[in-house]
Amino acid sequence: MTWLTWRQLRFPLVSVYAALAVVTALLAGTRLVGGQDPGDGEFWYSAGLFAVNGLPALLAVFWGVPMITRELEAGTHNLVWNQSVTRTRWLAVKLGIGVPAAALTAGLLSLVVTWWADPVDTSAVPERVGNFGRLMTPVVFAARGIAPVGYAAFAFVLGIAVAILLRRTVTAMAVTLVVYAAVQLAVPLAVRPHLLPPVGETVAITEANIAGIRAEEGGRGAPEALTVLAPAGAWVLTNETVDANGAVVRPLPAVVGDCLPPAAEDPRDLDLDRIHACFARLSDHGYRQHLTYQPASRFWPLQWVELALFLVLSAPVTWFCFGRLRRLS
């Protein structure tokens, strides 16, 4: 049974590892060093994000699903089950080979991409990061460290479960992609922010920490919201203006419109006294900015927790696979 499963997986496995070797060579030759401008590697940075985020889904669709549906559609599973191989062993061998192979593949690609992007991810100068984002932002976080190992293991088991349930290759591939994409959207939006209790703090709104003011559509009336600078590298969950009672204020008081000069105004003609007075009035009326965020120092703790989360999620899906398999004819 092990030999048969290896024969089913060997060509996809060899193909993926050959591609991984090519990717490694390309990234090794294009890694940013010294004082290079990060913009020089923007294509490779974006490609790395896309590859690591997309690999678990591809492994589920092109490894996991066909491993099951190929036999179910052809009926060869009955030949195996009517010999000395039980259904449980048949599935256990497939999972025992496929899951570690998928996890190792995702882990190696993540390791290579994380190494390549390290000069950008760990840059102490915000301007050097440009359009890349920070380590804690959801898209970058999911393509770094050890979390992709958990994603790949879960995705592979998910592909097996959908294949057993639907028993049709193309349909199972499509459903696996949709379900996995839904999970990957739900986790950063609803789960990851609370895996560790976020840090909350309320700070004064000053000229030094103001990050931006968003006006209403058309730029008329009171500004809609403002943001202040967050701690370096933090993943900001909320950045809201509150009044003296702690209630969120939206839209902002009209006085905020005086805190910034008109866009077309000549910097040499700025009325600095008016701007200073505006921020002073905000403070006098008790307006503050409330932030909740996951600090950059929690990158690795969150990586470990999310890896454990996806491994735990894989357990009931695996249980479903064995339970459903017993009812197949």
C-alpha cells in the first residue's frame, strides 16, 4: 500500500521539488543586500507572497483531491479493499505520506522566501519597506515563518475530505479551493486578532503623531475619521477617535478641519498658529485616539499559535474522512 501511494504521488512530488529548487536559485540570485532600494526587488517580493500563500491550496487541489478521486472514479478502491488492505489502512497510508510531504514542501518554500525577504521585513526605516507591508500584516504574516506548514497540512486533509465526500475530481477541486479560501479569509479577520489579547492604549492627538485625516466623500463638511501613528511594525486592529467619555466619535468635530491646511496651500504661507490652536482645542475637549494592535514582538508567538490552530483544525477533518470512508460502497 505504501509503495502504491508513493507511485501515485512521486511525479507531482518530484515536479514540485524541482520547481522549488528553481525558485530557490532565483531568489538566491536576487536577494537584496546592503543599501539596495527595496523597489529593486518588488517583483520577487510580491511573487514570494503569492507563491507561499497559494501553495497550500495547490497542494490540496493537485495532490490531495486526485489521490482519492482517481481511485473512487475508476473503482480500483474496491479491488484494494477486497484484498488484505482495510479501508482505514488505505486512507491512513495516503494521509501518512501526503500530509508530511505537503507540510514539508510549504515549510521549505516559506523558509526560502522568509530568508530572501528578511532585509525588507526587518528594515528599521519605514520608507525602505515601500509598498511591501510589514511582517504582521495579514498577507505577509501568512507567507512567513512556520504558519504555512499548518496551512498545508490542513489544506491537504481538507482536499482528502472533500474528495471522499464528492467523489468527483473537478467538483472536489473547486469546492476545496472555495472552502480553503474562506478559511484563509476568516482567520485573519475574525480569529488571529484574538489568538493573543491585543494591546490597547489611548494617546493624545498631536501634530507629531497624526498620520492622516479622511474627509467625507467630496471633501465637504466635517472630516470623517483620523488616524495616528502606531508602534513600529504593529498590526493595527483599531485606530479610532474617542471623546472624554471613551465613546467613538464619527464624524469628527468640525474643528478638526482646521488642523490641516488646504491641499493646495503653499507651505510657506501656512498659518501655524491656527494649526497649533486646533490641536490644543482637540485636547481641551477631551478628544483622544484609541488604538488596539498586535505588536511586532508577537510575530513568533502568533506563528506558533496559528500553526497549532491549523493542526488542531486538521484533526476533526481527518476524523470526518475516516468516518465517511466507512460508509462508501
